[in-house]
Amino acid sequence: MYIVAIGWAYVILMMAITASSIGKALAVLFFLGILPLALFIYVADGPRRRRRSMALADKVARQSDGRDTQSD
């Protein structure tokens, strides 16, 4: 997953370097580089976030099941 993001960042960086002005370079870098990469990483990392949250919920459920609910 990250190799695609690294390759895309490299291509966009080369496009920004060859832009005719600083403003165009920054626009290319932001709109073609940062925004799409952030979206790609967010979407591609979704299953891992879901597994992590489910594991945390299971851990909390197991901890609450092991408690003694009656006081002495």
C-alpha cells in the first residue's frame, strides 16, 4: 500500500519541481499530492482501523465480564 503512495508522491514532487512558478508548484503539490495521498491512505487504512477498534471493544468486554458485580 505504501509503495503506491511513495511512487505517487515522487511523481507529483517531480511535477512540482518542473512547474513554471512557485504558485503553480505549490498548487500542484497540494491538490495533486497532499489531498489525494491523504484520502488514499485514509481509505486504504480503513480495515486496519476497524480491526483495531473491534479488538479494543473485545478487550473492554472481556475485562468487564471478569469483574465481580456483587459487593461484600
